[in-house]
Amino acid sequence: MGKALLIAAGLIVVFILCFFPIRKLDNFLDESRRSAEKESEKKEPACVMLADDMSEQDIIKEIRRFKDQHGEIGILIFDPSDTQLSEAIDKQINDKTQK
């Protein structure tokens, strides 16, 4: 009887002593997972190309989606027939996607 009580008391002590560090470890791992998810969300493309054949509703929808993902946005509208500007923009986009 004495041994069983001693074993039961020992198990209770071990449980109590292990519960709190394991709970802290669980919280740490959960926070780490959340941080990793936020970081992966930030890896979304930093630009979006809106084609001229898109409807106004689709353009607005895409702008809102992009704003929701990135917060602050800037919009550049240009004439693609200006080849020098188009080439500069394409080069900038290609440089960013290759990094």
C-alpha cells in the first residue's frame, strides 16, 4: 500500500512539474507557427498586372484583394505603347521576381 501511494504521489508531482513547461512550449510553438504564416503571407507578389481586357468590377476586386493582403498600395497606370517605359517596368518586375 505504501509503495502504491508513493508511486501515485510521484506521478502526480511529475505531471505537475511537466505540465507547465509543456504548456509554455506549446504556446511558443503556436506563436512561432503564426509568425511563419505571416511571413509566408508577406511573400505574396508585391505587384499585380491588370490587363486592359478586364472588366471594371474585376479590376476593383483585384485591387481590393491586393490591398487586403499588403495594406498600403500604390497604383501606376501607363500607356503600354510607350516601349521605353514598358521595358523599364518589365525589367523591374523581372529583377524582383528573380530575387
